[in-house]
Amino acid sequence: MRWNAVVGGALVGLVAGVAALSLVWTPHDPAGIDVSRRFLPASPAHWLGTDQVGRDVASMLMAGAQSSIAVALLSVGLGASLGTALGLLAAARGGWVEEAVMRLSDLAFAFPALLFAIMLAAVFGPSLTNAVLAIAFIMVPIFARVSRASANAVWAREFVQAAIAAGRSRLGITIDHVLPNIAAVLMVQATIEFAVAILAEAALSYLGLGVQPPTPSWGRMLSEAQTLLYLAPQLAIWPGLCIMVAVLGFNLMGDGLRDATDPRLRGVGA
Amino acid sequence: MGLFLLRRLLTLIATLVAVSIVVFLVMNALPGDPALIVLGIDSTPEAQAALREKMGLNEPLALRYLHWAGAALTGDFGISHSFDVPVGRLIAERLPLTLPLAALATVATVTTAIALGVHAAARHGRLADWGVMALSQLGIAVPAFWLAILLVILFAVRLRWLPPGGFPGWDDPVAALRALVLPTVSLALVQSAILARVTRSSVLEVMRLDYARTARAKGLSRSAILRRHVLPNALIPIVTIIGMQIANLVTGTIVIENVFYLPGLGRLIFQSIANRDIFTVQALVMLFAAVVVVTNFLVDVAYALIDPRLKDRV
Amino acid sequence: MTLVSVRDLTIAFGGALALRALSFDLRRGELLGVVGESGSGKTLAALSLMGMAPEAARVSGAISFDGERVDTLPETGWQSLQGRRIAMIFQEPMSALNPLQRIGTQITEAMIWHEGISRAEADARALALLGEVGMPEPQARLRMYPHQLSGGQRQRALIAMALACNPDLVLADEPTTALDATRTAQALDLLRGLARARGMALILISHDLAAIERVAERMLVLYGGDLMEEGPVAEILSRPAHPYTAGLIRARPRPRPPGVPRRPLPTIPGSVPGLADLPRGCRFHGRCPKGRPVCAEGRPPLVDIAPGRRAACLFPEPV
Ligand SMILES: Nc1ncnc2c1ncn2[C@@H]1O[C@H](COP(=O)(O)OP(=O)(O)O)[C@@H](O)[C@H]1O
Ligand code: SF4
Ligand SMILES: [Mg+2]
């Protein structure tokens, strides 16, 4: 086992564990406002102190992990499914279908998640759903390309050629042979895109285009803390640290998984 | 070469047209009446009808697209209903901030990243290499806006060396540049972490190739081999990433301008969303997307300049 | 007069020995062939003579060039020999050339680097060189990029590059693997002719005995990092002393007269073991038809078996 997979896995486990725990328990109500307890320093009762309206920072961070993981799961799941379906279709059909899928994914690259989220927010108003859709949208072309390229390599292999000769349908071959053979590549990609999604969610929530109050989110905690930098700079430290740990975890885990599945890249560390 | 450029130019134009159609459709044809969006649901039907007329919303969609795209080509993006001035003027006013910021961040990113990446590759497996890799792994995981906040805490709140935000305008160039230091650093640091990794692995890859060994067999010094043979070849994947990063830096300005309260295009987008100023948002989204597309085009041209093999291909 | 003298050159990767105490001499202007199956250590030996052994390698022994110890030189010391007095022609003509630089630039680079001559002078010399190596339309080729040249032309460009500073020694490591039979013969004749004309020593590395026969006067036979046999090419080919050499000769593909049916080529039984699995005594033990238990006990010494001939076998063929 490579060290990056181990460290990454541990960090991811920590964040996911905290998110799961926050579903059933947090030290305090993360939304519990109590202005008499504003700006408390760290103490056994409030591990990381309280914020400008007396909410427990540690509890908010725990609940924030939940938002991060949920948004990442939904958007990567959505984007990966759609993108992979398109990529598999492109590889299975070839010809103009493949060309069309590739040109469409070229086109989609012109819209970074932020731009897409801005468009959706301008039309529908800012919401969590729009943030998820916007992040999923940037995942589609990425997964379409990766799955098409790997699927094409599988289609060229002998056992697939044999299956074609035996008269199997393209759909049947795709499900029985292509998908299992590209699953590892897709897993690696999904892990890395998880990190991208967490960063994107944080940025969108920071800008007010993502998770809406009162749901806690690391990005929004940062935008609130930013107005209090002279008064309580510590409030701006913790949420960012959480984002960093989560992103680092998924990146390291993705690197580790890639090293494990593609030994050619070992040590190059692209 | 000429044929390659021509083909690429045609693709560029086709992509820009396609992007403009997507932007227009999302902003105009999705469920939701632009007039309603602008005025809010509690507005009177008469006001909505009047605005619809004024915005030309009663024409067929295709015709409206042609009007919009045709006018946009001449720099006319319509009137911002919240500022009541031409959108083009709004953009022109903010460009002197966003453009230098993006340019500074790009230059800072590319120079830092290539210097660090090459340094790490040249000391492959040693402490410097390890340090650069660890730092860049961290840098990739840091959200740019959080880094910006940390820099403000350190350099503006604690040390008071630099302003925490705002922009005094270019009348006082020193003050203007001082105001852009932290935004530039926050944008560039994260992107250069990514680019440094790519540079390092690309240089390492090329150093392993046969022609690098040929260069060594000529008796060239390490730095000459790096400069003349390795770096130019390693540049090809680096340029690809630089292209993607310029896109990131340009959209990154949207976020960073909000962190530092800089009156640029990024702030304008958010003001326009808040004001439901759909023409302005539409124009800005189109502008940012166009920058991304044109950057990709320039990257392809750069390839052809670096790599003679492409010039002969059509 | 001795140009190169190698003594007990030993190269280890971890615990495995890729070269075991290799010793040989090379006279000025001599044409030496080095033959052996893939993995026998030919490239490592050549790279050591260039001061370019892989970083992972532990190297010991002594190498002298033109009367001076060079194996102890620092990197910058080697740099003044590389490309100037010792040059190397690598195996793969496509990948050995920088794809982004014109052929002319790549040929003149070493001249300008080592001799500090002007661009114009270097260009003139490169043009003459390309003519010498038989490049068609040399003037136009100078301005071309590697991808615009055919395989044979690239190989000629590489030869011209190696000759740029008129070196005393050229190492050619399997220079013709990418070429067809006709071009292989042309390139080999060219190398031999150039070396002769310039009084330049040449070490031709090949797994192909025909190439060695065409070019070299004297040859070394390497197997598993050991020097197995050494002597004049014609003598060794007609009467090999070492069973490994005899096996190589038997396994040579021979031109078949028309009408004669193809027969399966005799090969040396077994395959080359990996470095770590080589027998400790005679490296050939286990594949050798004449091997006996005693062969595994220690490394057979390299002994004189005839004037100018040495072999490392306990039971050599009589010569
Ligand atoms: N950088 C290296 N690391 C580890 N082993 C190596 C390295 N280079 C060569 N070797 C080993 O040394 C042996 C000799 O290699 P080489 O000189 O390339 O053989 P040849 O040129 O005769 O085919 C091989 O077994 C090879 O695996
Ligand atoms: S020493 Fe023994 S094993 Fe080695 S070549 Fe001679 S006979 Fe064969
Ligand atoms: Mg070799």
C-alpha cells in the first residue's frame, strides 16, 4: 500500500466519519443561536469556541462536513453517471455519435462551474440544487472523455472482438465487458473529482450561490467570518482548514489509487 | 501552418457561436420569464408587459438571438436596467481592474510554477523535490478564497503592510499595485501549485527520453541540456495546463474580487445577479466563456509554434 | 598505441552484478565488435566508457582513455570528453533526435559547445559532414526537422552528429536495429569507411554476428556480464573456443539458396536468465551443452588459448 493512499484514506475516513456522526450527534445544535454566548473562546464546553451569534463552531464544522460530502456525492454521482453513459455510447457507436459527444464535451469545457452556477442563479435564484447541477455539469465532459478513451481501448481488445464476432449486441458487450474493465479508471477519476466538487461547493457557498442558510456549510462560514477578521480571525481559520483536509484527503487517495491501478505513472506524480 | 491556423480559426468561430447559443438559451428559454425575473413575482402584469416590450421579448426566440448576437459583435450588449447605462460601458469601466489582475496572476503563476517545477525535477528524489511536491499537494487543496482571507489576516490585519481590500484606481499606480498584491498572490499560489507539479513530471518525463541522453552524450552541461532540449519539449503539456489555468484564473477573479471588494467584472456579475439584471449577467457570462474559448485557441497556436511536427499536419 | 584500457569494470544494481570485472584494451583506430544476447551488459559497458552509467549503478574498476584515468573524473571532466573525443550513436534514430530542433542545429551543437566556433563555420562543417555520411540533398536536410527524414536519413544524421568534433572513439550501440537489411549494410559500411578514413576507433555493439563480421577486426563476446571470449573476428567466427560463442554462431540466420526448404533455426536452449538468477560460477552454466557440475563452482578464468585469443571456459574447443 502506498503512503498517499493510506494518508488520503485516513483523511477521507475522518471527514466522512465526522459527517456521518453529525447526522446523529453534535456537541451542540449547529444552528442554536444564543447571543449571550457570542465569541466565546475555546473551552471544554465549546471545543472551538462560538461565533458572532453564539453558535458552537465545532458543531457547525461537523454539520458542514455533511453538506460538503452530500453535495460532492450528488454532483459527482450525477455527473459521472451521465458522462460515463455518454462516453460509453460514443465508444460503442463510434462515427458521428462519437464525434458529436466529443464536440459537445469540448463545448462544455467553455463553462467553468462558477459560470454555469452564475447563469443558473441569475435565472432561478441561488440554491443548493443549482449548485449541485452546476458542479455535476462540469463533471459530465470529464467523465465522458475518460470513459470514452478507456472504453475505446477495451473495444480494441481481442476478447471484445470475439464477442462481436459471436454476435453480441453493443449494449451487452458494453455492460459485460467494457464497463467492468474501465471501472478502476472511473473510480480513480471519481475520487479526484470528489476533491474538485468539495472545492467548488465551498466556493459557491462562499459566494452565496450554494448551500443556503440555515444549513451549515464551510464555505458560508468563511464568508460570514470574513466580515469579522479584525474581531475574531480564528473563525476564518477552522472552516478553511476543514476544506483543505477534505480536499487533500481525496487528492491523496486518488493519487494512491491511480498508482495502484496504473504502475506506469508511479513516482511521476502528475 | 496556414491551413492549420485556418482550420483552427474556423473551429474557434464555430465554438464561439455554439457558446453564445448556449448562454442565450439558458438565460432566455429556460422556464422563467425574463421580465418576471427582472421585476419579481409581485410586480403588476402591466409593468411586466411593458418591460417585455422594452426588452424585445415579444419577438420569436431565434430573432432575439440574432439581434443580441449581432449587436454583441459591435460591442453593444444592450442597456443594463439596474444601472440604466449600456452594459458595454459597465464592462469597459471594470476592465482596467479585472484585466491587469488576471494578467498579473497569470504571469506570477507561470513564472513561479516553472521555476519550482524545473528546480524539483533537477533535484529529483532529493529534499528540494520532496519539499516542492509536498507544498504543491497542500497548495492544490487550499481554496483560493480562504488563502486570500489568511493573507488579509496576516498582511492587512496583523502586519498592516497592505490594504485589506478595495481599489483606489490607477491614478495612483503605486497604491493600485499595492491593492492588487494580495489578490494576485491568492490567485497565483493555488494555480502555480498545480502547474509546478505538471512542470516537474513533464520535465522528468522528457529527461528520461533518448534525445536527452543524446544531449548528454554531446558533453553539454546539465543546465544547457535542461534549457535547450528538455524544457522546450516539456513545454508542450505545460502549455495545455497553462491554457486551462488561464480559464481558472479568469473565473477565479470573480471569486477573488469578492473577497477583496474589488470593483471589477466579478463584482459586477454578483451585483447584477442581486439586481436581476439579466442582460448584464448574460453579457458577462458570454465574455468569460469567450475568454476561455479564445485561450484554448491560442494554446493550439502556441503548440504549432513550439512543435514543428504540427505545422506539417493539417 | 592503446586508446582505451578497461580494468575490472564491475557494475552492480543492488546485489546483482550486471558486469563482472570486465577488462579489455582498444588500440587507436581499432575496429572492435561487441556481441552478446540482449541483457548481457553491452550497453552498460558502452555507457561506462562515456561516463554515463545509470545513477542506480554501483561502478568499480578503472578506465583509462588516451593514457589518463577517466573513471575518477567529476561530471564536468567527463563533459569535456563527451561529444568531443568520445561520441556515441544510439539505438533508436527516431527518439535519439530532439523533435523540436532542426537537424543542422543538432549537428552543430557539439562543435559550437566544445570548440566555440562561429555559427557559419559550424554550418559549413555540418554540411560537409552530411555529404560525407551520404545524406541526399544535405543543404536542404540541414534545415529539416527529424520527423521530415526517413529512418535511414535519421541514422545518417546521428552518425554525422557523432562525428561533429572528429572524436577519437565512436561507440555505436546497435545502430541499425531500426533499419532494413539493405540500409543496415549501407550504414555499417559507412561507419567502417568513416572510421578508417579518419583513423577513428570504433566500438560496434550488436547482437548480430553479421554486423560484427562486416565491420570489426577484433571482437568481444559478452554473456551475463562476463567477457566470454575475445579475439580476431575471422578466427572466432571460423573456430569459436567458447561454447556460448559456438551457440551464437550456430543460431545465425543464414541466407537460404532458392529452393532449399526453410529449416528450424537452431537456438541456444533456454533463455537469458534475469540478473538475479544468473549462476554464480560460469554464467553460461545451465544453458551450456558442455557444462559439468564443476563449472558452477567458480568463475572460469579468462585464459590465453592462442596468440591474441582468450576465452573463459573450463572446457574450451581446441583452436
Ligand atoms: N538502470 C538500470 N537499473 C537496473 N538494472 C539495469 C539498469 N540498466 C541495465 N540494467 C540491467 O543490466 C543488464 C545489462 O543491461 P544492458 O547493458 O542494457 O544489456 P545489453 O545492452 O547487452 O542488452 C540487464 O540485465 C539490465 O536489466
Ligand atoms: S565453463 Fe562449463 S558451463 Fe561455462 S561455458 Fe565452459 S563448459 Fe560451459
Ligand atoms: Mg543494449
